[in-house]
Amino acid sequence: MSAKLGMDRLSIGCVAPPGGSMVNKTGAWRSTRPVFKHDKCIGCRACEMVCPEGCVFGDPKKKHFDFDPDYCKGCGMCANECPVDDIDMIREAK
Amino acid sequence: MGRQAILEGAMAVAHAVARCRPEVIAAYPITPQTHISEELSTIVADGELDAEFVKVESEFGAASVVLGASAAGARAYTATSSQGLMLMAEVLWNMAGMRLPVVLACANRSVSAPLSIWCDHQDAESIRDCGVIQLYAEDAQEACDQHVIAFRVAEDRRVLLPVMVNLDGFLLTHVFEPVELPDQELTDAFLGKYEALYKLDVDNPMSFGCFTEPDKCMEGRWMIHDAALRSLGVIEEVSRDFARIFGRSAGGLLEEYKSKDAETVLVAKGSICGTIKDVVDELREKGQKAGLVRVKTFRPFPRQALLAALKGAKHIAVVEKGGSFGSGGIMTPEIKDALYDAGLRIPVSGFCVQLGGREVPTDGIREIIDRATKGEQVAYEYFRLRKEILPDLVPSK
């Protein structure tokens, strides 16, 4: 897929083929990040379902979820919705 | 000379647009534009034009439909006025940025509040910075012909920007004038078929006006500026071609009316220029060297052409049907800007007239010319403001 066409160089009208959202790594906008503690997870998939970026993924059978830092904006919805409080939000700043 | 008919301005425009064969039309009724879209819907319903007429719930919807249609590769058209144009504003910025050659008409009308349905230019001028090319007609014939020119300029690969044809609400939309509609065969040959540079296609999907990080957005904006500036030459070229093929002049950047040797030159756009020309003629008969430079293309601003047309003047008065609250005129400072860069210190006055349809009779134009000729210079004046009807401007309790 020529996802880079219209991305590295602009086109007239800033037209681009699909895939631009994959190329633009928007995770840099984040000021807080989720920490998946992998402690009390019950595999309910709430974190995966509510993520507006679709960047939380994992395996409910293994009760193990994590996030993709390339796209996570740090909104904290996963942490807020987790019924067993197994996700913390921490500041990105060092 | 072809066949002339006595037509209402808006209806003449509708028939001229139909001869440009737009494939998608979407519009929402608003006075004084309504007759354009109403007549177009009739033309489509009668099977005289093979187009999709999309009924929408608002001007935001109308603009969005023609944006989408244009992105899908169709020649698309809409028309509006005043508040309708305000509602379209966001979409117009997108059209320009996505470089979609939509053509629209603005039947110029005052923007609320106070509520007024009559003509001034504040609706169109308030979206002057969005990248949409703006042409202004003096009469119904020119409004028709500028639409034909508009489609060709918009679709030119050197431009690819929306073009808005402005015609004064009521003063042009609702008057009956002799009009020669653009001949169908000539129009077909003049415009050809629209071939989009990129188009929405399920087999080859594309996103338009994509997200840009700060490292690219500025270049995306610059391309709009660059295309708008380049369109100055294209407008002149297409207008010359129109005059050659149709045998009458319509487009171009400016009209210089008895201004070449004039000492006092007025600058204006739209239908008021008819009145100004009458006064210029009258003063010329008395030996007074007055003239008019009529702005036909307001965006992009024809800076060099204006400079060339105005550099010999002793006094300049800009007759504006609008302005920027808290600043002043719209064209007045832009003309001063062009003169300043050329090292010219010709006195320029700005007169705000005809807001909300206030009539300016010939004696008003004479007064403006007289005051400018006497050397009076005003930055921006609400001409003949009726101070006697104003309330206490800083109300005490």
C-alpha cells in the first residue's frame, strides 16, 4: 500500500490514499499514559471496547491487555472504565 | 449578437448555470438568492438538465453536498446569500483547501443583526480570506457570463479553487433586463467536460484535505495562496477567450471607465457602478475629469492591475458597501497598501455606502467625487449617517 503518497510530500488538495492514520503517529500528543498492571484483570474487555482510538488490545482468555503507544492519546477512558481498577494513569513527563 | 430576452436577473443566472451543465446542484432557499435555485430545480424537474438536484436542510448541508459531489468528480453548483453564506463558511474553507472547483453564487445581502434582506457586500467580504475566488457583476448579463467564466477558471488545473459569483441582491437578482444567455454549443465547447484531478472512487479510495502535522500544514495553506495568486492570470486569459468566443466582454480583473486621464477616480464593485458611470458621464460633459475603476475580481486582489489603473490619479475615493467593524474599509486599506509599496502617496478616501440597501442617489456620488476632488481625505466614513435617529450611544442607567 502506497500509504506514504501524499504523506511525505503533499499533494494538491492534501489528498491521500487510505492508511494515513497509520503513518501519522499521534501518540506524541499524550501527556498521561495508561499502565496496565496485569494484576486483577478479569478479561472483560472494557478497556479495549471504550478506547476511542482502538489502540488497546489483548487476550481476554489470558487476562492480559496493553496499549499501542504510537496512537494512544492518554485520554484515560480505559482506566476510568476498568471495573477492577487494574489500569493506572501516570504522567508522561520525566 | 445573439438573441436577447427580457429576463429576471436570478432566472437568467439559473439558465446560464444550466447551460454550464452542472451534474449536482444543492441549495437551500434564502432571500434574495431563492429564485436562482428555484428556477434550477424547475429546469432539472422538467428534464432540461441532466443533473441531481439535492434538497437539503440548510446551507451547511448544501455546501457539504456540493463539496462531496465535486470530490466525486462532478461539476457542482450552489447559490446562497447572507446568513446562508455564513453557515457555509466552514465548508467553503474546506472546499478551497481540498482544491475543489465548486462554483457558487452569492446574491449579496446584509448580514444580521439588525435584520435586513437588502443588499450590501458584507456577507461575501467576511469570507474573503478563505481561498474562494470572488467575482462581482455589474448587471444581469455579466452575472450570467461570469458563471461561465467561473466554471472554466475553477476547473483549470492551474487554479482548482471554488469560484463565487457575486450579484447584488434585489438590485440584480430581481430586476428584469435584456440578457443574452450563453449559447449552449459555445458553452459546451468553452467549458468541455470536467475531469477531476483526484476523485472519490470505491475502487481507488482517497481521503481529501488530510490531517497535517505542523511540519506540513503551512505548505498546505501556501498552496491555496499560490493557486489564488496564479488565478489572476488565468482569469484574464479565460476572460479574453470568453470575449473572443461569445463576442462580449464579461470577466477580467477590472473595468477602467474613463479613468485613464481622470484626476479623481472612484473605485467600487457591483451594481452601484452603473450609477457611478452616469455621474462620471455627467461630470465629463462639464469638463470635470472623473473616472471609475470597477473591481470585477475582488479575490484574489488584483493588486498590480489596480496599481496600473490608479497610479495616474490625483485623488482616489473608494466606495465600499461594507467594512470591518473596529477597523475600517475592506478595499480602501488594500488599495493604500498597493500604492504604498509602489511609493505613491495619492490621497485615498473610503466611503461606506448602501449598507442594508440604503439608496445612494446620483447626488451622493457627486458629493463623494466633489469632496475627494477638493482634497478632502477620510480614512473611512459612514456616508450620510442619519445621526438624528441614533440613541444615547453610552447609555446611562
